[in-house]
Amino acid sequence: MNAQTPSGRRVLTIPNGVSLLRLLSVPVFWWVLVGQRRIALAAAMVFVIGATDWVDGFLARRLNQVSELGKFLDPLADRLMIASAVVGGLVVGGVPALLAWPLIIREALVGGAAVLLARKGIRPAVRREGKVATFLLYGAIPTFYLAAASVWPNLLQPAAWIAGGVGLVLYWYVAIRYLADWRRLRPASLP
């Protein structure tokens, strides 16, 4: 990469490397959760991966390395990790279906709309409420895992329900706002 490359077109940046590591951790998470059945370790992985969610964005702004690739990789890493944690939690009985299925349905709706618009070069801005929802869900899901692994279940189960419930409501609120935005932004050629 030469020094004249505009910041937004950079590919090899530290924040993009962090996002890539987050993406690569998803198959490792599946191996730990389903292959090894180590639910508490899988919970720790979700916490760590979730905690690094802010790292790539912070570094991108701090190092002036915001890039179009990073704007794609960061939410992709979030969505894949949350989807993996939710579906994996259903598989091993760590995440209640009452929370998991509305999250899965939401991701399918918003993900489908995002793919259609991305093909036309349209990407709505990330909303603060979405970041808060993601933060709450990154906390709630592994907390459900820990409760399922018999780690302080009487304390962690209620905390997971509170964080998960608030996160779910915010997640759907943001989804509705995104879908309304996308409806206004979509080209006439899209359904």
C-alpha cells in the first residue's frame, strides 16, 4: 500500500486485522462449544470477542485507519458471533428459545435487507441503539451459558434475562428503524 492511498480504501490496517481475528474466532468458538462441550469456556470466548467489538472501531478512529473494508468486517464479525452464540446456545441448551428465536428471525430479516441493498452500494449508518443492543446481547448470551454450566445460576440467570430482554427489545427497535430507512433508500429495482 502506498502513502497516497486514501484512508477509506486501505485494506491492511490494524483495525481490519482485529476484525479479521474476530471473524476467525467464530469456528474456534463452535469447536469449543459443540465439539468439546465446554460451555463455560465458550461463554468466556463470547465475552472476549464481544469486548473486542469496540477495539477495532476505537483503533480505526484513533489511528485514522477507518476503511470501507472495516465498515463491512466489523458488523459482519458482530452478526456472525451473535448468530453463532445464539444458534450454538440453542444446540447445547444454553440460550432459552424465547430469546433465541426472536433474535434469529430479526437477523434473517435485517440480514436479507442488508444484502439486497449492499448489492446496490447502499449501507445505512450504524445506530447507537444498535450498539447498545449488541453490547447487552454480548453480555446476556454468555451469561445464559454460564448459568447453564451451573456457574452461579441463581445470580446469573436473572441478570441474563434482564440484559437479554432489554437487548432484544432494542435490537427489534433498531431493526424496524433500519427497515424503514432501507425502504426509503432502496432503488426502485429492488422489491
